[in-house]
Amino acid sequence: MTYITEGGQKFTRHKIASPVGNIAGTCQVCHRESEEILRNNVYDRQRKVKEIRELAEIELVKAHVEAKAACDAGALAQEMDPFLQHVRNAQWYWDYAAASHGSAFRFPVEVSRIMADFRIIPFEETPKVPFNFDGRILFKSDKFEVVHLVLKPGEYLDPHIQPMDVVFFVMEGKGSLLIGKEVVEIPENTTIHVKSGILRAWPNTGKRPLRILVSKLFYITGSSGMMIQATI
Ligand code: HEC
């Protein structure tokens, strides 16, 4: 609510309305930015939250339709219960985020979290690798792990064998990949897929740090053999 002054008396207008309708009397009481910037701030955030909200709504509708199809096909109540509980929860999350209009602006990150259930993990918060290199585990699940690895010039990741397929991406620098008995020069911006069970080592043969993204595919194990290399 905005304030007005009458006869030297300051009081609230008691007119509940959108604050963007009177930016000079609302936002600019505290902010020095222009009306345009402040208005765009509001609309930008609302637009982004709405985008995610619409995706969530499509999934929510699909879940309802699929639940009905399962019931019609003879699913038992005890089979449906846990599923319906999820649908009910999802509906409440949606309601919480969508009905409280202002929250899209006030708490855009919180509302996005409720709708999209994603995690933003700042680099500094990622755990270090359990060996003596400059490496961070960016993400890990039972099926997949991504590691950001930096080898200084002359540093050497010793020959080792992994029981799962690994995809490397060289983001920066130049390295030699020892793979099996071969040594392959790997230029920047190259993806290498190494199958499980193959001996490999990464010496940094360049003069710059070698930055590599390492993706471990825990769900592909036991295959062995060739290497696929693609330069993007
Ligand atoms: C009573 C004072 C006050 C009013 C009125 C106010 N704000 Fe703010 N606003 C703040 C304060 C304090 C912060 C937090 C600043 C910080 O954390 O650095 C803030 C933060 C923000 C931010 C976040 C800045 C950022 O870097 O993420 C935006 C955007 C913003 N306000 C826009 C608005 C708009 C648009 C309005 C009007 C609809 C408004 N504010 C009304 C005091 C106010």
C-alpha cells in the first residue's frame, strides 16, 4: 500500500492494487532505478516462473489422465494410493506457487524450486575428488557422475582401469590420452568415449592447465573395446 500526505499528515492510501501501477509511490520509495527497469524486473521474474509453471501444469494434467486410465484398466486401490498421493502433493505445490501471485516476484528461486524441483549447485560447494588432483565432483548419482578435473602442465593422471564407461570432454588445454597401448593427442573441444575395462592415463603435455569434464556412466559396465572420438 502506498502512502499519501494530506494537511501534513502521512497515511496509507488503503487502496490495494498492483504496485507496478504506481512505481513512483511504491518501488521508488526505496529504489533509485528507473520505472522501466523496476517494471521489467517484475515482469521478467514473473515470466520465468510462468514458463516453469506451464511445464509443471502439462505434467500435472498428464498425471491425472494417466491415473484415470489406470483406474479404468482395473488398478487396485492399494496400487493407486501411493501414486495418487504424489498427484495430490503435486497439486498442492502448484497451488502454493501459483495462487500466491506475488511469490513469483518475491521469491523467484523458491517458487522455481517448488515447481521444477531442480538444484543449483555452486562450484565452490561441490566436493573435492578423493585423490590428490584439482578435481570437483559436480554431480553424482547411482547411475552417473560428472567430475571437473584440472591437470597442471606436466601433471599426470596415472594409468588406471575403470569398471564403467567414461566420457571425457576436453574443455581447455591439450593432453595426450594413453589408451590401451596407444597414445592419442587430444585437442581442445573434443569428446572421447572410453569403454569400461580399458587402461587409460592422462598426461598434460601442454603448457596450459588441462581442464577436462569426466562423466562416468555407472550403468554401462562390462562392455569393452573401441574408443569413439568426436571433435565438436
Ligand atoms: C521498503 C523498501 C522497498 C520497496 C518499497 C521495494 N523494495 Fe525492492 N528491495 C528492497 C531491499 C531492501 C532489497 C534487498 C536489497 C539487497 O538484498 O541487496 C530489495 C531487492 C529488490 C530486488 C532484488 C535485487 C537483486 O539484485 O536481486 C528487486 C528486483 C527489487 N527489489 C525490485 C523492487 C520493485 C520492482 C519494487 C516495487 C514493486 C520494490 N523492489 C519495492 C527494498 C524495497
